Amino acid sequence: MGNPALVDPTAVRATAAEAWIWGYPLLQNYRTLYPQAVDDADPRHVGGFGVFRHYPRPFTPANTDVVTPNNDTPYSWAWLDLRAEPWVVSVPAVDRYYVLPLHELDTPYAGFIGSRVTGQEAGDHLVAGPRWQGTVPDGVAGVIRTATELVGIAGRTYLGGTSPEAVEELEEIQRQYRLRPLHAYTGTAAPPPAPDPVWPLWREEVLDTVEFFSFLDFLLGFFPVLPAEAELRGRLGDLGIDGRGEFEPAALPVEVRAEIERGIADARAELTREAGLTDGSAGLFGTREQLGPHYLKRAVGARMGLYGLPAEEAWYGGWTADSEGGSPPNTGEHDYVLRFGPDALPPARFFWSATMYALPDRLLVDNPLDRYSIGDRTPGLVHDPDGGLTLYLQHKRPADAQHSANWLPAPDGPCTVVVRLYGPDERALDGRWTLPPLTRR
């Protein structure tokens, strides 16, 4: 355990800023984990660890589990505690697009089960934590090793329409997603259970205060030190942030605490600047190997779209400003047109959509159509005479019937729009295809 009284205060500010950026995704992840897996009084509770909770219908403004929620493929949420033993994720044969991505505590993906990576066949997949050294049982289709002891699944399964029949088909698939601890899968004796932690109560204000590092200290207890992060973790340990969950900000020397607060302010400003310059998902989401040491990018991803998928799975894009430089776009002041030319429709293997969110919360927008996204699956879209497609993004319903058919309802104020391509082709991935401008009418 470090002794903060012996730490040079002049070095603390830089360490705090770097560690806040690095730790920001962990706390944002815990912000979702706590109500879903720990707080059984919260309506978002999934049932604890090792339990799927399925949402067979698209999200609405009432769903506030996560910012910029995906409104294309309803979620299947689960959390796994891998301290005692691995878990087995079993899937049926699936005739449509789906993905069960396993994100680690700091949000990189440990692996993917789904149409793109493992195919559409039925299979059992072992998920093992960093300390497990057992034998993989026969019959397992694949093994996913994780760097953290807690992992989450924000699964997506394509919903082929909004009819009761379409929802029933989706529910039947979701019911067949199965989670079992390894001993239940093999029919052997259960190992001793892991200790039950004292989970800190999540509060939004901790992100802005020195208490941020108390939460980070707790979460590091589930995160063995990785070689690439050993130096930063060592500096955190000198401050008493070592994963034992005993860091107490009130016990810090006054000058050390003041430097930590300055470092947090520096980091928040840096994250805000970087997020304001980011209008696509490149480099924000992926495996640990894909993300590398670019922790600021990872923090931007956690801020702008927690649990976003890597580009090869789903391409994301949007606008930080409109065609006149208005930043962010404001549908309380302007109506907007989004025009895709006949040779410039979004190039997606599976499907594409544009979803509207109100700022600053980045949640879906209540509207009289109950339409939160629009795309190639939207019934009744009217294409232009040349085969292109024009979408109308505005707060009030357009008077023209054709425009109304292509209307994406917007808030009466600042907004952001996220375009998603599922199964993007190379033109989107290498930049040959780009989004058109968001043009004021």
C-alpha cells in the first residue's frame, strides 16, 4: 500500500488526470452494472449475475440504462462474475443477425459470439477469467479469455418488424440464449463461492470529485494488473489506489487532494475537447488489441456511446455540427435535410439506420409517431425519383405527406444523430463512402 504523504504533490496532478481518463470507462461501466446486477430494487435489475434479461422490443425514451441506446436490435443484458469459475454461454442456431459481445470492466471486448464471428450454428462457448487454469471440457465450440473478473454482455438480435408475430419470433430466439456456471455444464461439484463484495452505491456526482478514485480503487480489485498499464497502476498504488477498496480521500494531505482535484478538472476538459472533435466511431470500440494504449479514445467511446461495437461489426457516424457550422445541431432552431444520392446509400450487408437523441442526455426523443430511428427497414419510406433517399429531421411533423413518410422526429433543442451500418462493406471502413452533410432547410 502506498503512502500519499510521501508522494510529490507536483506529480499528482498529471497522474490524476491520466488515471481519470483511463478509469472513466470503468466507472461508466459500473454506472450500468450497479442497477442491472447489484441493486435488486432498481427497475433495470436483470436478476443478478449469470442471468439474461431480454428486451424483445425496441428501446423508448423510458429506457435510460445507457446513453445513445441502440434502437435497431433489442438487447439481451447479462453480467458474469468469473472469480469462482468460468461460465458457459450457449446459443441456438439463429437465422438472423445477432451478436453477444463480451465487454470487460474497462470496456474493451474480450470476444464475440454471433453471426459475424462464430456463425449462425448452435454452440457452447466458455468464458474464463484471468486467473482460471482449468481444463476446457469437451463439446465447447470456443473459449473467450478475459482480462477482468467481471464482464458484461450487451447482446443484440435483429427484430424483423414491430408486429406481434415478429416480437414473438425474437422472444423465442432470446429464450434459447443460456448461461451456466462451468460446474453446472459439466455436472461436477460447485467450487467455493467468491466473497460477496460491499458494492459502493452509484451516484452520478462521483465522476466530478476525488471520490472517483474510491470507486476506481474498488473496481481495480476485479482487474489484475496488465503489463501495458503497470507503470500507471504503480503510480496509483503510491496514492493508495491499489485495488483493495480502502482508498479514503478524506485521509489525503490537503495539498495532494488539491492536486487530484486539479487533475480531474484537466481530464474532464480534455475529454470534452476530444469528444467535440469526434464525429465517427473509428478507434473508439474494439478488442484490447485493437484499442491499444489510446485511453482517451476509449473514454470518448464510453462517453458518447457506451458498448458501441467495433467498426467491422457495426459502423457508427454522426455530425458534431450542421452544414452552417452550428454545433451541436439544434432542431429547436432549424429543420434539417439528410440526402443520400442514388449511388451513396449507406453500404450495409445487414441493414442501416439513423437514430435521433436529445442532448445532453443522449437518450431517445419522445414523439407522436413513436419513431426513434429511420432506415432501410422503415416501412413506407419514399425514395427520390433518381433512387436516392431524403430524410427530414425536425421537431414538428412536415406538412408534405411524402416528407412526413421520411420524417425522423427530433427534440425542441440540441440533438445528435447516430447512423449505424450493420455489416458495413469496405467502402465505409476505408472511407470511400462518407456521410452527407446535415443541411438546414
